[in-house]
Amino acid sequence: MKVHEPKQRISKEAIKVWLWSDTIANLIGGMIVGIIYVLYIRFGWKEWVFWLIAAIAALVAIGIIWSYIQPFLLYKNWRYDADQEFLHMKNGALQQVDVLVPMTKIQSVATKQGIFMRKYNLMSVSVQTIGGEHVIPALPKERAEQLRNAIAVYAKVKDDE
């Protein structure tokens, strides 16, 4: 049996969702570093605390730069497909992850939508197996609902489970 490479892509709007989420996280991280720096000045803490704050600020800066590169890489490398036998997901730029989930192992399937996803009319499809959860992020709402329903039929997931 030959398994084909997944061809379906997530929505390009995913980039905007991830950028917004990362921007908020970066603002919070920057504010925390700033508050600690103000406390350092206000209370005259030892000099090593300054160097610790500087090291943390450097790590935050690297994180900020990465957070504006990562969404483009995630989008570029995310693929998925579903058929009667498998849910196939492939993603990753630095470390490639290729997951085949047999439909017979799927226990439940759901769609999720956060605040930013709602703004761009996107949903994620979440599949539960005994081994854990697998998520296909940022699909257009209609496509996510179709995929959820198709997986439920393929996996013979019942409404009462």
C-alpha cells in the first residue's frame, strides 16, 4: 500500500492569526522585562541583576524576531489530506513531522475557533486518538466543518460518544 503525499493546504489567513497572537505575547513579554528593569532602577538591585535582565531582554528580542518569521514557515510547510483509511498531516520547516492517523483509531473529532480565528473566519480541526490529539490549524470555516464531518464518517464516530 502506497500513501500519497498530502496536498491540501491550510488558509493563508493563518499567517495573520499567528502574527496577531505572537504580537500580543511579545508585548506581554516586553512589558514584563520593562517592569523588572524599572524595579531594578527603583530599588537599586545588585549589578548582576542588570546583566540578568539584559540577557532575558536579548532572548525576548530573539523570540520577537523568530515570531515574525515562524508563521510564514508554518504556512509554507503545512499539508494535510483525509481519505477512508488515513488522516495524513505533514508540517515543519526545521524539523519535519509526518503523521498518519488511521481512521480506525480516531475516537472523536471537533472544530475549534479562538478570537483571532473568528475574526478571519477560520477554524482548527482537532482529532482525538488514544495516543493524543492531532490538530489541523486554520482552515476556512466551511472547509473545517466539511473535513470534520468527513473524518467523522470515515472514522465511524457516533454523535452520542
